Amino acid sequence: MTTAACFIIASRNDIPIYEAEVGSAAKREDAAQLPQFILQAALDIVQDLAWTTSAMILKTIDKFNDLVVSVYVTDDHILNISKPIHFLHFIIHTRFMLLHDSRSDDGIKSFFQEVHELYIKSLLNPLYLPGSRITSSHFDTKVGALARKYL
């Protein structure tokens, strides 16, 4: 189980649409925004790497001290669609980013896959405006449960 982690979902415009602190580490006030800053800085690396591989999981794309950034990118770079689908426009170019201090690759992969499925279910909700911040307490609870299960 990881002791500290920060998870974000970044939209196609590099805007975080969901953020969650997961893990059991005590939060320090002097470094409250550090995890978000590290993940935001890693977006440029993700942009470059996503087009060089067909893998959806990008393991250890960046490190900061003892923290590691792992990323799950949607498969938009191998997607070929002739007709537009309403919510598909918001699925493509979405990155799920996790800043963590553990090395459970299988757990991280399972976490990303299940959160991706949860995200797609949120997009199918007619009350959710695609591309806007995810503020659902149900989504929050599910992400927390998945983090406890896999990380």
C-alpha cells in the first residue's frame, strides 16, 4: 500500500478536471501544492511520450525525490473514427496521472483501468457536462476505494 499519492485527471487542454489526495501520509502545509505542481510539470513529458508508443500505461515518466509519476493515456493516438460520437471528443487526449512512492506496477495498472472505466461512466451521465470538473462525491468515494484496493 502506498503511503502518499496524488491523482489527477487532465483534460485534452491540460486542465485538471479531477484531483484527489490518496494515501495515508500526513500532509505538510508548506508543500500543499507540490504534488499538483509535479504532475502539471510532467504533462509536457507525457505529451512527447504518448506519440512515440502505443502503450496506454507510461511507467515512471518522471521522478521527484522519492516520488514517481505514472501515467495512463487514453488510446486516442491509435484511434481512427469516421463519425463523431458526442462524448468521445472528451475521452481522447485524457491523461490519468498518479504521483506515488510505491512500485506496485500491477496495482497501478489495475487502478488506472478501473478509474478509466469510472470516468467513462461519468461521461455517459446526462447531468455531467463533458470537460468540466468532476465534483461528484460518488466518483470521489469510488476513486478512494480503488486507491485503497490497488495502491
